[in-house]
Amino acid sequence: MKIKKQMSVKEYMKINKINPETALITINGKLVASDKLIKKGDKIEIINFVSRG
Amino acid sequence: MKCVFCNKEAVFEASTPTKKISLCEKHLVEDVSKKVKLAVKKYGLISKNTTILIALSGGKDSISLMHVLSKNFENKIIAVSVNEGIKGYRDESIFFAKKYAKEFGVKHYVIEFKKEYGFSMDDVVRIMNKFPLKPCSYCGVLRRQLINKFAKKMNKKYDDVRLATAHTLDDEVQSIFMNIFQNDFEKLMRCSAITGYYKFNNGIKPKDFPKGFIPRIKPYRLVSEKESMAYFLVNNFKTIEGSCPNISDAYRNRLRNALNKYVWKSRRYDFKLNILNWFDAILSKKLRNHKIKSSELKECKICGEPTSGEICKTCILIEKIKEVVKNEIKKE
């Protein structure tokens, strides 16, 4: 997912209604804390870790 | 945000009983290792001579646990994976299980449904309308029996074998709530760090176990699923993406979603750890004076596992499955 506007990971999760208890965010393949700023063009991945079998 | 220990850039916020702390990659790895060591010490999971047999599915939790144990403990470690015969899923996860076992220097074994039972889970799923329950119920029972059988075999070869499963804090809290909501007191009392009715918190000695019983230990009990995933990511481990194709809308999944939503909305990030600590305190009191009377337990005539009857419930179920599957395979 490519981002168009600069925002923090926390804001990004809030906007996209992502539960921090069930998902982690990586930016350009690296795990980041919630205050990390996402810049235009960064590649964001939502790692949802609760689904399993 | 900076790491509270070294001022490097933080990648994770860990929940503690009192607050959230920011951690860099190095201190996240140390924090998870510390929690595993704490669980081992607190619950007396491993002694000096224990051989740790890891139930290795090839998923994030079992790979991370194998890594933590192999890095932090001197004990002999072996791992076992079960190939249930789920095409497009299990073969891939076993590929990763093999890869990482080799990388961490852990001897790895694979046991297969098809070889042991004569049928795979794909065979069972094909005729699922002949069974009253969902695939996971059968798969779980069949898998547990094979692992137990294998663990007993290893116990003849190595000292004091204990089966380590990668149950996380989240798994334990879900089990506690499931058993409370289903009013299943017996099962609730089994949600301990070592399965069975054993003296708690005082260190477990092999002589305390009934004959033929391989204790199951949960060294990952204080590590949350989120921490386990973060540990997996910062170590750049890889595994299969997605879930088992047979996964059903089980009660556990609905409960997991509800608990995670509660933590998120209420911001009670210490909720899961508090529940576990509360439960441990109750369990500790309940079990302090509990002693096993050996006369209560017999050995199952088929599998040799401890049971109150002649044949254990698992074996009765397995015989039924075998009968139905074999008849159907013959018809085809």
C-alpha cells in the first residue's frame, strides 16, 4: 500500500481502524513504533497475525 | 520514540503490568527471551537434564520459540512436526520448520497421518458430512495422539523428555475464558504451564508424573502473540502466509476477536497478563494440596496414555474415524 500524505503510524492505524492488538505495521519492510512518520511513497505493510489454522 | 534501555530508535511498544515501554530490535529480542526464562523459572518447566521436544508447526510462534530456547538454554533440544496431509498448506509450513531447525542446530523429525493412520486430513475433509464435528476437532485429536506417541518413543532414547508447545499468553487467556464460559471446571484447571494436576510453582520432578505421561510445558506462556510476531519479524524469519484451508468459525476465534477488541477499545493493555496472574494465583491454591492417587489412573490398552477407563476417549474417537474413512476410501 502506498501512502499519499505524511502521517504517523498511530494516525494511520486509527484512520484505517486497525486494532493494534491484532496487527503490526512495517514501513519498507522494517517493523516500526507507533510514532514513526510515514512519508509519501513509503511502502506500508499491515501484518495481521491472529488468523491461523 | 527511543528505546528505554539504549536510546536507539524503538520498533515496538511492550506492555508491562504498570506501563508501556518502547524497545529497539535488540531489547525486544532480550525482552522476549527474559519472559521465556521467567516462565521456565516461575513454573519450574525445565530441569538440568530435561530434553526439550518442541512441537514445531512451522508457524511464527513455534519457530520463534525454537529460536529463543536454542539461544538461551543448554538443554538437548529436538523438534517434531506433524504432516496431516493438507495439500498446499502443511507441506509449505514443514519446509520452513525443516529450514529453521537446521539453522538453529535442532534435530527435526516429521511424522505423517498417511503413514501412521492410513489416511490424510484431506481424506477426512472429503467425507466430512459423515462426521458430526468440524475438521479441526478431528485434526487436533489425531495430531495430539501422534505427538504423544512420538514423545514416548523419544523418552526411551533421551532423559526426561518434555513436550514444549508455543502457546502464547493470548492462547492461555482465551482457554481460560472459554472454559469459564462453558462452565468446564476440569478443563479450566488444566490451563496450567505444565499440563496435568501437579504441584504448582515448586518445580516439577519426573518422579511426580504418572507412568507413561509426557508432560507438556508452555515456555511461551508470558509472551503475547504480538510480541511473538514482532520477535519473528525483527529476526527476519519467514513462514507460510495465510491460514489452514480447513479452519472453521470456531468458538475460540470469536472469543479471540472479542478479547482483542476489548483491549483495544478499553486501552487495558495489561488485561491479558492480569487475567493470567489472577488465574495462576487461584490454580496455585487449588493445586497446593492436590495429590494424584495412582489408583485413579490406568493405562489405555491401545495407546498407553493415562486414562480413568480401559480405553481412552481419544482412542475411541480415532477408531471411529478410521472405520468411517477406510469404508469411504474402499467405496471410492
